[in-house]
Amino acid sequence: MKLFEYVRAASPEGAAQAAAVDGAKFIAGGTNLLVLMKLQIEAPEKLVDITRLDLNQIDKREDGGLTIGALVPNSDLAADPSVVESYPVLSRALLAGASGQLRNKATTGGNLLQRTRCYYFYDTAAACNKREPGSGCSAIDGFNRILAVLGTSPHCIATHPSDMAVALRALDAVIVTLRTDGDRRRIPIGEFYRLPGDTPQIETALETGELITAIELPAPPAGRHLYRKVRDRASYAFALVSVAGVVSVEDGRMASAALAFGGLAHMPWRDPAVENALIGERPSDAVFAAAADALLRDAKGFGSNDFKIPLARRTLIASLRELTGEA
């Protein structure tokens, strides 16, 4: 048992100040952090409990969008009438992400910050640059079936596990945070996550002690929504490939497209070249194949996960057929 200090925060500002030291962690639902602590993958010196903060509301804004508090449980977010009606891709991603018991406990902010499920990250006897910088990456030459084929580096091929974050990437969500000095930031989700590079242990743009307080969604996008998740079993499992998509068709041509992918990279993956291959085109398998070519032009498998490249192609084409009514 590793000893740690426990602090219960009374305000967001107090929480950020309490966590303004190296080795501090926020805890809310704890569905990932507690597991990591039990396995001694993470050993925070200080836990700042934020569960009593008033960050559990879902509010409509005047611009037509939503503000989602960081402590809204995943179950509540998935079932919220505004989300179900106007952002069904998000509701479907949440329902695909975990069992009811986990969704009841997991929070919106915590979901964004879950850590990879790479086998070698969880095996403290294996080399893992994410867990122990500079130790190497056992996954590259190991069993890497669930790991990344896009955005990898010689230091890490881990994938981000969140389904919710993939949907939020397609919806152009903004992460609202509170810094330790009291300043607030609004970070577009496309700038929130980092690729591994040579520092895979640094996963987000958050500073020490910076607290996620809310997620902002813009006004609902026009078009058909879809979340398709391919996994090893029909019950709850992490994605091998997932697609979050919103596509609108006008006068027989695709007028807008927003597509994000899970299971393929260190972060929820979105590539403008994929959407540019679709907008203005008439839906067809040839056009969908061109979008898949754009997505996978730099894809690289590492042995056990080579199958993900053709799987991603088929999953994207099937998703686009459904999104455009061509299925």
C-alpha cells in the first residue's frame, strides 16, 4: 500500500490549488485511476476529491449548444433528452463504451482522461515509455493486436480507449478548464490530446493542477449521426476500430462531413483529408474508397495489428453507406 494525502475540495478553485504540485491527482468516479493505483502503475502522492463540486449539470446555451459539467455521469449524459435528440452520435458512443454500472460512476471529465489499455502499460515487468519514460516499448515487437496503426512513434504505439472522446472529436467539442492561478482556458478537443512523439507519458495539453470543469458542444450539426464500433466481442470491450460520423446530403451530394476514429491512434483521430474527399461528391463506393485511402495513407501495422488497416477501410465504407442512405 502506497501512502498518499487525501483532500476533499470545496470549490473548483480550491481543487486546482490543492493539485498544484507534482504527484497530485484529481479523483471523481475513479473507474480507471483506482485500478491503476491498485496495480501500482500510478502512485499519486496526493488525491484531490472533486466529487462534491457543483459540476454535474447539463445546460443549454443561447447559441444552441450544450455545456456539460465535468462531473456529469456517463449514464446521465447518454440519457439526457437534448443529447439523445440533437447529438445522438454522442449518446450512442457512451452506450457502446461501458456497462451500466461503470457508466453510472464514470464522469465526463474522467472519461476524457482515461489511460491506454495497452497490455504492456499494465504489465509492470514490461518496458513501457508511457509508464516509465526511457524504458522502451515492448508493444512494438510484442502482441499488439489492439494497438495503433496511425500517429505512432518509435517510442509508443498505444491507443486511446475512450468512445466518448471519439464522438466529441467529430462534434468539435471544446474542453473548459481552470488553471491553478484562477484563469480559465477553452481548449478545442483537436488540440487537447497529444501524439506520442518522444514523450508518450504526456498525453494532453493540461498543465499541473489544471482542472477540467466542463465540455462545450456547438449547436447540433445537420445530417445523419452514426457511431459504429468493431470489437472482439459483442459485450463491452474496447474498440478495434470505431467511427463517429455526421454527414449531410443535399441535392444528391454530400454537403458536410465530420468523421472521427477510435482504436487506431494515440488520440481520437480526425483527418481533414478524409472529409475533403467526400464533400461535394455524390455518395458511391468509389468515393468512399477514396476517403478510406486518405485515412490510411500513412497507416502502419506492427504484426498482430496489421488486420486493423483493412478493417478500418471496411468499417469506414460501411459507415459512409449508412450515413448517406446508400446501405
